[in-house]
Amino acid sequence: MPASSHPDTLPSVTLPATAHAPAVTLPAIGQGTWHMGEGLAPRRDEVRALQLGLERGLTLIDTAEMYAEGGAEEVVGEALLGRRDEAFLVSKVYPWNAGCDSAIAACEASLKRLGTDHLDLYLLHWPGSVPLEETLEAFERLRQAGKIHRFGVSNFDVDELAELHALPGGEACTVNQVLYHLGSRGIEHSLLPWQRAHGMPTMAYCPLAQGGELRRELLTHPEVLEIASGLGITPTQLLLVWAIRPRGEGAHRDVIAIPKATRFEHVTQNAAALTVPLTDEALARLDAAFPAPARKTPLDIV
């Protein structure tokens, strides 16, 4: 798989093997598509930005049926015309579409908009009222049909992950995608440790602090500006490098950041962040300025 050919010298995260799919190594920075397809930027720029990201090694593309009510998936589909094999493609299903049959229909609609016959990873966008057993059944049917290779969840906190993990087939959940950035570190207290204990990587949305209840004006914070300047990088690159940092001596990276970018210079900067080392001094200064909470906090969601 092309995603696995990413150079070993660059930061990467490995999704563990499942009973039906081999382990796959992905770049620690991918591409998000929230707000694409809404007319906020010219469609051709959105398409080209995603293609440029692929060319720069940002092979993971994350989207959802919710984004522009399918419009973002159509943008992604256009970007992947003739180059589907270059991308590790992720999409998400609305909670109310996550039933035994409705999830099948929702996935097929996403595949049609994306112009592909399969997703590399399909996520439940957030916990809903449909029993998780039904969603797991639908995901397994989709996997057996070859329409998805893996499944995961998004916006799940510890208790919800534990409930999922206890169900038959729930242990195959590949990732949890949650809001995570320097100004919103609540997941570090309980959620990240739980996921690490169960070998479940994290996908970080809004890594550039585009949202979240705990958001601060990070990109103009004096400490962020000074540290970034000292490292010779932009504040956004500093936030990305921080989000994907390994935790602890000899630790493996297990967080993939998925920033959205439609301006070509931002795509290039995001890709270049993969080559930036974060010094111990810089990390200590950031920890002092933006400490992780000492107790569990409610999951930050946008």
C-alpha cells in the first residue's frame, strides 16, 4: 500500500494489524477536509490542495458525510481521480445513519461521492442512540463486502470506548478521532492512556486550535511565537509538531494530526512540519505555558 512506503525517517504512526488487515504505517500528519465543499474557497483550489498534499507525502485524507452534507467527499473524489491508490481514505457516518442497514446505505452513498469502491477506514462520527451492536454488525458486513478495510470511532471518551471494546468485535476498533491541540489537552489525563494501553492510535482534529471549548489564541500567544521563531518554523508548524510528538523516552508516536489546508503554502508548511524536531526545551516551555489538566475533564468536541 502506498501509505506504507512513507520514508522511515519521517514521523509516522502504525495502525496495528487486525484479523483481516495487515498493519499499515501512515504519516503522522494527514489532511482534513472539514468546511471543504462549502464554497469558502474555490473548488479547484481545494482539489489541488489535496493533490499537493499527496505529492508532499500527506497520504491520509479524512472526510465525512457530514462535511458540507457530502460536498467535501465530492471534492475528495475529484482530487483522487486517477490516483486513489495514493491515499489512505477515511470517512465517517452520522450516528443516526449507523444502524444495521442504514450504515450500509450511508457508506455506499459516501463511496459514490468519493468515486471509489472502498474506504481504508470508516468511523462512527460520534456516539448516538443507535446501539453499538448494530453499528458493529454493519461495519462487519461492510468489511466482508470489501467496502471498508477497517473501522473506528470519533468523539468517544473513555467510558464509551470501554463499552465498545467489551462488545463482540469491538476490540477491532482501529482509532479514535478527537479534538486535540495545545490549548485543549484534556484527553491526556485518561483517554490517551486508555488508548495506549489498548494499542489504539489517536487522530487529532483541529490540531491548529480551530475550535474547542478550551481553545486559546494559540497562534498569537507570545510563548508560541517566540518558540516557533527560535526553531525557525511557523506557529502552525509548532502546533503540529507538538501534537504528533512521541510521549516519553523511546515512545512510539501514536497521534496523527489532520489539519485542513486549502492554500498551497499551508499545505507545504504542514508537510514540512514532518521534518521538524521538537527540542526538550521547547516542549518544557510549552508544557509550562499550557499545562495538561491534573484531573479528568469533559471531552472537548466541535
